[in-house]
Amino acid sequence: MQITDMLLTNRNARPGTRITPRGLVIHWTANEGKGANAVANRNYFNKPTTEASAHYIVDDKQIVRCLPETEMGYHVGAKSYKPEALKLLSSYPNNCTIGIEMCVNSDGDFKSMYQRTVELAADILKRYGWGVDRLWRHFDITGKNCPAYFVSDEFARRFTCLTAAQAWGKFKADVQNLLTPNPQPTPKPVDKVSIEINGVHLKADGYLKDGVSMLPVRAVSEALGVEPVYDAATKQVTVNCHDLTESIESGVSYAPARELAEALGLQVEWDGTTKTVKLSKGCVCN
């Protein structure tokens, strides 16, 4: 993970006060304009008239460090704070938190920026020996609608195709996956089902459950270039904004073949002789 150091020289945004971090706060820049990338936001912080700052700014191309983690930034200042923040952080949370700004410039790639932020957050948590319970939204501390796609359903659906609660839960789950990698074992169902996609045999198998073919959601979706979304808080799996009736077996999510096919825009056919589910764009359902 490459980080570009562009430390602020603006004393109004960089007071030089030493801190001992207790938490990591996630923000968004709220600027969807073209060119509003990490460097542009850093340069805004560095204007002598600006009295705001964060430790890191992330866009789809790079991570810019504006402040050392041991120095205070002005990213969660407010007239009042939520009780939980006062209890677990301090009476002035700027003096004990690290801030990350996520860029949403329209000429950037949100998914790439998101992944860089996940990796940065996981790296910071690892270094301090923290878990995802040390992750905070700006909203959790002051009530501000920030990052909006982790707070407001309207923004969440536009940026992530999820509700705000699901999007925030997914972010924490994605960070957690980097903290404690947990390869999932291949289940060994009693009644195995083979899978074909457009005539090509999939290496992963499904299984029969009460006469219904259950297919591995991630293996089938990724074979078609679709990334499924797992909400750790609700344990809900979503594909193309379709909630699935999933079943978890040995850590792997399975869904009924017809539900998954519908979410992926496919037709489904069952070959009872070979116990094969055939998925395709053009076949006729039987």
C-alpha cells in the first residue's frame, strides 16, 4: 500500500498538538465535482484560511497523508457530541482520533477508492492492535451526515446499492476480513449438485435441500462478473440489489437456484439425470 506524504504547513489546520489515538473516524469529502481528488482536498486543507484537516485523504489513485497520526487534526470538532463518543473517546474527540477522508469526485472510481480506504483502515487498526469496534463514522461522534452513504439511505443506494446500515456494516466486514483472513472451507453436501453456466462447468458445486437446488452465491456471481454483498450485521446476502433467501453452510452462502438466476438475469434448467443446474442467457425454463 503506497502512501504519498503531503504534510500540511497551514498552522490553522495543523496545530502540532500531540495525541494518543483511541479511534479511527471515517469521513467523505462531500465534493462530487470533477478533479476533487485527494491532492485537491489536501490543497484545500493547506489554504491559510482553512481550519479543517484530516490525517489521510483517499481517492481512486492514491492515499495522501496530511498529518502524522500522532498529531491532532480538525475533523470532528462540534459544539456538542454524542454520549457514546464522550464516554469512549474524550470531551474533545479531535484530540484522540485519526481521520480518513474518502473522495467522491465524479471523475474518480468509487469502488477503487472504497477498496483503498478499506486497506488503509485495516492497516491502521492492525498497527494499533484495534478491532473494528474502533471504527467510527463522523455521524457517530457529532451527528453530522458524514459519510452520507453510510448514514443516509438515499446516498447509500446511489453509491452502494444498499441501505446506509448495510453499507456501513459491509465496510466494517470488509475491514474485518483483512484483519483476520478466514478462508472458507468447501462444504461437503450429502446430495451434490453440479453447475453449468452457458455450457461451461463451474468448479464449485451446489447441493439439494428439500428438493431445492442451492447454489454457492459468490462462486456463481463472480463467474458472471458480479460482486455479491454481505451485510455482517443482518447476515443478508444481496446480488444486484436482490435480497436472497440464503443458507450458510461451513461459512459459504448458498441461495435457491431460481432466486439467484433471477437476480443475475439468467434462465435456469434442471437436468435430473446428471443432477446439474444449467444457467444461461438464452435457454427456456422447464
